[in-house]
Amino acid sequence: MKAKLYCRRLPRFVMALAMVAGVAVSAHAQTVLVDFGTNLSFRGASSPNPDPKGHFWNNYVPGVFFTDFKDINNNATTIDFGPDGTGVGTDSYNGPAGDTSTPPTSSHIAATDIDTVALGNLGVLEAAFDYAASPDPDAPGNTAANLTRFQIQSLDTTKAYTLTLFGSHKYSADATTVYSVFNNAAYTSLIGTALLNVHDLVDASKHNRDTVATISGLVPDASGILYLQFVGATGAQGYLNSMQITGVPEPSTLILLAGSGFAICFRRRGR
């Protein structure tokens, strides 16, 4: 009777242990915030550090490769980030603040219309204010591909990553931006994708103010790199205002623990 009772309780014990370990894994998650555009970029604004939520940002200037991004708590990380052979520009005109044709002022920042609660960590006015845009296919002399690509380097190969992406723009040729993640330099091995309406599908004057795209379970290649690409759904310009990178250790040890628990129970029943 005792052996039989032990067998019934063991899976519950293993499950409880796995839940505790899962909480510990979540506590060790690493989160990085990226704002596309700065005070030094065209019609841009830098996110404050710390922001009103108490978090720290990495403000991205086009064309520059950044090393050792800081995390949300201002701790240094190994994460590097930069463009991967494609055009990218930043601007704020017709973004969440509307007309920013003059150099941005505090009034433009205040006019940034977003739902700061719904966007979570990305719900910061300065971060939503400006955006990165893929090349305009209708621009004179543009012969390059219309997509934009970035490499996220020096990631931990024992972690799975989640990208949370906010794109917002009025009067876009493509209402929808496609974000894709690959784990090879040729951008042929797709491991995750998401669509996001950067403005309303019916009324192009209504920019996205409260919705993000999320791509989860992203494991970098053997060199610790994820390859991010975005473009409009039909090949026109795509938009990316801000991004959150979150890395969590993969719970392989929990699977092994649970498996060993059930194996013990099985052997007890066989005696």
C-alpha cells in the first residue's frame, strides 16, 4: 500500500518542483528595450533613461552597429545589434504624433497618441514617437530590396527568445507590416513570423496605438545570432517603432526531472 501511494504522489511532487523551477527561470529572464530613432536622427527623439516606468532603453541611430546593449534594469549585456546590408532610415512624420514636419519639440512628444498601458514596456511616448522604415520602393533611384534586415548578435544559445514589436504609421502604402525571424545568414531558414497592422485597414488616418506583434520560441544559430527582417505585406514600406527582446533559459532540465520521476514510479509498479 505504501509503495502504491508513493507512486500516485510522485508525479504531483515532480509537477510542483517543475512549477517552482519555472518561476525561478522567469525571474532570470533578460529583457532589452530598443527605440528606433534618437535626438540625433532625422525628426527623432531619444527615450529617457530611466523612462516613466523606471526602465532603461537603447536608442538606435541608423547605420550604427551597437555592442553590449543594456537591459531594462541598466545592466550590461552581451547583446549586439545592427543593420545587415539593407537600407534603413528613421523618421517621425505621420507616426503616432502626426505632423512633425518641424524639428520635434516637447509638444510633438506630448501629442504622441498611444495606449501606454496596453503596450506594456513599449508604452513610452518617445519610443513610440519615431520609427524605422524599410526603403521606399517608389523613391527615385531605388534599386535595392525594399525590406530591412538586422542582426541580433551575441545571444545565449541556451536561451529561447521572444521579440515584441511595435509598429505605427498613418497613410502607409501597406497597412500591414510583416516581421520575420531567421536563424541563418541567407535569410532562408524561417523560425518565426508575425503580422501587425500599423494603421487601421479601413481608415489609414488611424495609426496603431495599442497593439504589438509577438514572436516567441526563437533559438539563435550556433553563433548566437537571430536575423530580423521587416517589410510591408505587399512589398511597400514596413515600420518598426520599438522592440523588446526577452531571453529565457530553456526548461530542458524540467523535462528531464519529470521524466525521471515517472521512470521511478514505473519501476516500483514492476516489482
